[in-house]
Amino acid sequence: MIQTFIHDGLRLAYRDERNTSGHDTPVLLIHGFASSIEVNWVFPGWFKTLGEAGYRVIAIENRGHGASDKPHQPAAYSTHRMASDALALLDHLGIERTFVQGYSMGARISAFLTLDHPGRILGLAMGGLGIHLVDGVGLPLGIAEALERHDPENITDPTQLMFRTFAEKNRQDLAALAACIRGSRQVMDRDEVKRLRTPTLVAVGTNDPIAGPPEPLVAMMPDARAFAIEGRDHNLAVGDRSHRAAVLAFYEELRSKRG
């Protein structure tokens, strides 16, 4: 069930599913651009997979998306502000420490959250984002322009058309999404990546040029490993069975070490 809370002057939506059995360790899920809790985490089976394993599954609907408020000013969408939304949700729920998992833009937000508040994060699972955390500033600005076009039938760039179609299918606010692209163009420098000491799994589809390869990013991090989601592109990698199994095994390994 979708609930809401207020942060930074915005009403933000989230979903929180507790388990009556199991260890109830929390996992915070942060979805990707133009997606939503349902599209990114429910339909691909993440809530089911994590819930059946005994985790408390929490997902935030990023500002500008789904049932959350949708400002149209690019400044509202800095990665730092969206990471602060996630932290505010943890505070709202009284959660001191959690696993955090993000996909694509959500992985970028998760990485900034972990960098700024490492003591709150038990482990970080990044999907759909590799070295482009460092050498990529997010989605091309052409996608923002495509979202604002009044003649979408004349969009010829396949990536622009893919995101426009995806956003419309999910009934998103196109102006808010364009502002999100323009405002969330923050990268981490190499020194910041080296400070990400939280155990991390970086999972990227082998057919995903949007993310950038995971290995160069992992090589910079003190405690990270890469996972190749074989044969999957950016859209299909998120719910791949091997991806879900790898993340679950990663969490279970870290949980067993904590005792």
C-alpha cells in the first residue's frame, strides 16, 4: 500500500512491507528515471523475492515520479536532494541502518546517500550503473528535449524515443521528468568513489551501454564486486532472475557476517 510523508516541502510516496516471519532486516529500494515503485520493484519481482527471504522491503517514489509531488524546476532534482529524500524516509520510519539498492538513476542516488551517510548503510546494491557514475552525467539532454516535444511521432533517435515511450506508458509528468534530467547531472569524482567503503555489489547487463561497465568502477572501490547480468540490456536487466539471486546472496552474506 502506498503511503506518503513530507520532506523538503514535497509530499513523497513510499511503500513499506513488513514481514511477520524472518529477520525483518530492511532494504530500501530507489527506482530509476521515469519509473516507479510498481514498475521497477513490484512487477519485476523484487518485493516478492526480498519479502519471501524475510526482509522488510521499503521503496521510495522519487520526486517527479509516480504518486510523489512533481516540481518543474531543475534545481529541485539535484542528486543530493533526492538522496536526502531517501534519508528522510529512513528517519520517518525510525530506521537506523538498512541495505540500500538502486537501479540506474536510483543507483546514482543510492551511491550519494551511502557516501554522505555510510553509518546508515549495511550494504549497497547498484544496478544499471557502472563507470558512468564517474564519467557520465546521467541521461543525454536530448531525452529531456524529446520529453518536451509536441510531435513525438517525429522523434528519430531510438534512445530518446525509448524513454519518451516508457514515460508515457507509465503516465508520468513529462515536464517534471525533463526537469529531472536537467537537474540531476552530478557525478562522483574518483576520490569520492574511493571513500565508498560500504560493501557494494555493482550489477550491469552485458548489453547495457547506458550504464557503462562495472569493472572500472569496482576497481576504484575498497570493498566492491561486479556482477554481469548476461544478455540483458538496460530495461531487461532490472528484473532478471540472476540479478535478483545475486543481490539476495550478497545481502545474505553480509547479514550472516553480522550474526
